Amino acid sequence: MKETGTRYKAVVIGGSAGGVEALGIILAALPAGFALPVLVVQHLHPSDDGGFASHLGRLARLAVVEPCDKEIIERGKIYTAPANYHMLAERDGTIGLSVDERVNWSRPSIDVLFESAALAWGAGVVAIILSGASADGAKGMLAVREAGGLTIAQDPAGAGSPAMPQAAIAAGGVLEVLKAEDVGRLLAGLNFEPLRGI
Amino acid sequence: MDRPGLEPTEIDLLLEAVFRKYGYDFRSYARASIERRVRQFMASGGFASVSEMALKVLNDRDLFSRLVRYFSVPVTELFRDPQVYRAVREQVIPLLKTWPHFKIWHAGCATGEEVYSLAIILKEEGVYDRATIYATDFNDEALERAREGVYGAAKMKEATHNYQAAGGKASFSEYYHSRYDAAAMNAELRERIVFSTHNLASDSVFGEMHLVFCRNVLIYFNRGLQNRALGLFTESLVSGGFLCLGTKEDLRFSEVNSFYEVVDRKARIYKRKAAL
Ligand SMILES: C[S@@+](CC[C@H](N)C(=O)[O-])C[C@H]1O[C@@H](n2cnc3c(N)ncnc32)[C@H](O)[C@@H]1O
């Protein structure tokens, strides 16, 4: 698959059990100067106090931010949903947070982020669902797909907990099934012309 | 989401209609969240479109009341973010003590868990009797539950844990009595609390306050409405009074930032500077 990158506006990623590992692989593959914002929902313990964001910050070349409400979304930054808050993309390019009820027993919920991203950026969304023992994200993947975005599931065979990518695939919203390493490579290639000879 | 192009406009019309007919202003709420609520309410009521729902809401006051309650999101917890209560105990109460009498305003108190939590801290610090506590929300039903102060027994385990993390000095079970599968907060915690309806989008200033708690309410507002609410707090706080926001709400980008100094950045506690 060859993607030129210009049509994409944002990457959204959802993970649960086993997701942190896959996330590390993907985010570490993004080059400095990556031209899209990356919004991440990882199911966390409600008392996580920025520890997850710091962990990702050590792996990634891009800046990792645990955003405040209304933070302006910038290209080339990674935004992780704070524990106990849903994170939504707003059409005006800012981040919205909410403490609405849990969705799929989760807050933050992947569906909440993905559905808001589909409304905010339509076909400009790249959505990735990673390992997890839940069905969160399946509806969100479908919403992104219906809006014309690119949807990728981590290959269940290589996922620590295959249920979540499987649920997304079963719901019909998944366009590509890839290993975490290949997701990283695909993202890194989205916005950069491949080097000559590679 | 069949007609993504049309729906946002229909939602604008719904919110405008609700404002004109009932005077409740949701036009300045954070957009992604309110859209989500609209769509869920629409699905739960079996409406085919937002426009159809808007017409029904305009002609049916009960349906409107249900919509308002649905928009209100009264989700809260006893001792949510324990470190915040610890910071209040250690950094705010010693200064509140310097006033012979002080007033506290919980704006957007939902079903009251936050109000009882702070009341417990005030008791333990020996200053409860010097306080008058105003607990307000625009959701009458939530306020009624706040007044009753009866919460699910299933929540007490986490509440106990959080109470301890907040530096609780007693056993949490001393503050409530169990009734079947519910826990009723002690009536004496309520003695100095006044519950009343107040809408941050349309009502005006509420007395002279020494401490304003407004946590996880501003996230539901857009910048304009956030500034309105923060303006009310700034106007009502005495100089040296305190403002406590939700842990993901920040004064830095607001219009009132220059009126405050930071007391505890993580706990989002600010102090009103002396008026110039
Ligand atoms: C998520 S709850 C927060 C409860 C509590 N402060 C906490 O942090 O746990 C938000 C509350 O804000 C209230 N609220 C929303 N808009 C309001 C307005 N315009 N005026 C007053 N209260 C409002 C809602 O009714 C709801 O009870």
C-alpha cells in the first residue's frame, strides 16, 4: 500500500492489556519531525499520575504530553489521555476532556476518542487498535472507517491479548491487519517520501 | 452518523431552540461532549434525527427536563483525587483559620460527594463550625440527592481508600451509617451546608467567598463560558481567597489568570491576589 500522507490529519491509537508494549514499538518508530499529531488512549489504572506519559516519553522521539482540557493539538506531538478522563478531539483542533460515565467499563474509552476523531477529521484519521482484553474501540474503528479514514488493527496473532483487535475486525471497521512493527513503519512512511533505493 | 454534514447544524438548531424556549444555554458547552450527549439521547429515545428530537423537546417540557439532566453529567466521587484534599488540608485550611468565619462555594457539586468529602476534612481540622458552605448546581435532581447524602454501599470501599490517601485521621465508617445496600452520610456533616440551584451560564455572583471549589465543570464549557464562570469566581472571592479547579483544568490560558497566584500546581489550587 502506498500512501502519500497529505490527506491525513491525525493518528489515533487505542490500547488495553498488552497495548503498552505495542504502543512502545509504534511510537519509537516515528521520526522526529513526524507531521501528524498522535492521540493515544491506553486503559490505565485510575490513579496513574502521569507515569504512563513519562514512560512513553522515554521511548519516543516526539514530545509526549498528558494534555489539559482545551489544549491546542499540534503536529508531531503525542497526546495521552489522562487516567479517569475521556479524551475527545474537537473540530477546532483542541482537546476536550470529560468525566462522563465509563464507556465499555473504561474511562478513558477508545470509542469516545475514535468517534470524536471521525467527526472532527473525517477521512483524515488514521485509527489503530492494539492489544486488549476488551471490545472497546470496535465501534470507534467503524466510525472512522465509515468516515473514510484508514483503520488498522494489530495482528491478533502477535497481540498480548487478541480480544480487542479481534472485536474490531469482527465489527467490520478494520481495513488493514498488521504487526506492531509494520504499523510503525507504515506511519513513519505516511508523511515522508521514501528514501531513494529503499 | 449517516449525514455528518447536516448533523452539526441540526445540533446548533436544537441548542438554540432550547435556549429560546427554556432559557437554558448549552450553546457554549464544549462541542464534542455535548454532541456525544445529543446523539446518545437521540438513540435512547428512538428519534430518527436531531431535528425530529428538537421538535419534540420544544413541545414537551418533561422531555426537555430529561434532556437537561442528561446534559448535566452529575458524575462524581467521594474524595476523588485524594491528593487534592490533602493539599487543601495542608495548604488552604491553615490560612482559612485566620478568618473568624469563612464561606465555601462548591459550584457544580452534582450529587454532593465532593461537598461531604470537604466537610469531613473541615471537621477533622476543627474548623467546620466556622464555615458556611454553599453547594450549587443547575441540576435540581442531583441537588436533591446531594441533600439526602445517601450513596451506594458498593462505593464505600474505594471511598475509604481515597479518604485514607487524603490523610484521613479517623476511620471512614464513622462518617456514615449503612442502610441495606446504601450508606447515609452523617447528618451533622450537613449542618452548615446550604444547597441551592445556580446556573453558571446565566446566574450572577454568589456572595463573598473564601474558597471556591469548581472541579470538572469547566471542562464541559467552551473558552467563552469558562471565562464567564471564572469571572464569577474571581468577583466573589475575597483577596487571599482560594480557587480549586479540576486536576486537568488550568487557569493559565484564561482571562483571569493575572488575578491569581499558584498555591499548588498539581492540585490546581490558586490564591486570589489582593485587588489593586
Ligand atoms: C462532572 S460533574 C462534577 C462534580 C464534582 N464537582 C466533581 O468534580 O466530582 C459536573 C457538574 O457540573 C454541573 N453543571 C454543568 N453545567 C452547569 C452550569 N451551567 N451551572 C451549574 N452547574 C453546572 C452538572 O450539573 C454536574 O453536576
